[in-house]
Amino acid sequence: MKNLFYSILFVVFIQQTVKCQVNEYNSIDINSMTLKKSVNNNNSSLIIEKNQFISVFGNPSSSNNQVSEIDDLEYFKAYYLENSFWFVNDKLGVIILKDSSFEIIYNNNNSFKVGNNINYLNSLFPISFSARKDNQIFISINNQALKTDSFLVFNYNNSNVITEISIQ
């Protein structure tokens, strides 16, 4: 009887833990976002291959190939000023924006870019905004109805100004 009690208690604990984790952040569909270059207004889906990306945004300021020590995959890293874009198997995998020359457009009318104030995010992502800590706001990324292990992350300074946006 004692083991049954502990088993039930354990199951309830796990359910509550999972429930808290699921609702900790807002989520966003990757198909609702596009990447836009501020200078010439060129834009693209975030689901894009390396050659298409370069065709849309031009040649990078610099680039290099790197091999991951963890998984032995080869990454192509393209730099546009301070911004970096990582391609794995020729598909865009990581975005790190550190200046305002690129921005992420959400639902065709909301712009996220370095230099914006984070208070703008409160109305769009109230759960994530409330859960912010260590000068970061996390939004979970879905691909249609499927959960992914990727996040849209906003880093900000003590003045609440966005200093970096990444998708990883």
C-alpha cells in the first residue's frame, strides 16, 4: 500500500512538472516569421537553404566552414556585418543578430530588431515576458503543430534594449 501511495505521488509530481514546463513560454510558428534585410528590404522565409539565402541577401562579408566537435557535422557560417547565420547540411539552422541591419518580421506586421525596447514584446508574448530572467526572453518555436527544440531568444541590457536576437 505504501508503494502504491509513493507511485501515485510520483506520477502527480511528474504531471505537474511537465504542465509547468509546457506553459513556461509562449510559442511561435517558424512559418509566421521572415528574415528581412533592413537596407534593401529583401526578405526570406526562415526555412531556407544556403544558396537561396545568398541569392536573396547577397554575398556575406566573410564566411568559414567549421566542424562541430560534438556531433562531427560541418557547419557553414556566413557573417553579414555583426550578424551570423549558420547552415547545417546547407539548411539555415542558427541565426544570431547583433545589429539592426537584419530584422525578424512576425505575422507580416511585427518587427523584432536589435535596438528595440523589450516592452514591445509584452503584448505579443506575455507568458515569456513574465518568465524573463538573466536579461533574456525565450519563445518556443514550433513548425506548424509540431514542437521543436528551438527557441527565439531576445537578450537585452539593463535599459531594456534588445542587444541580440537569436534562433537556435
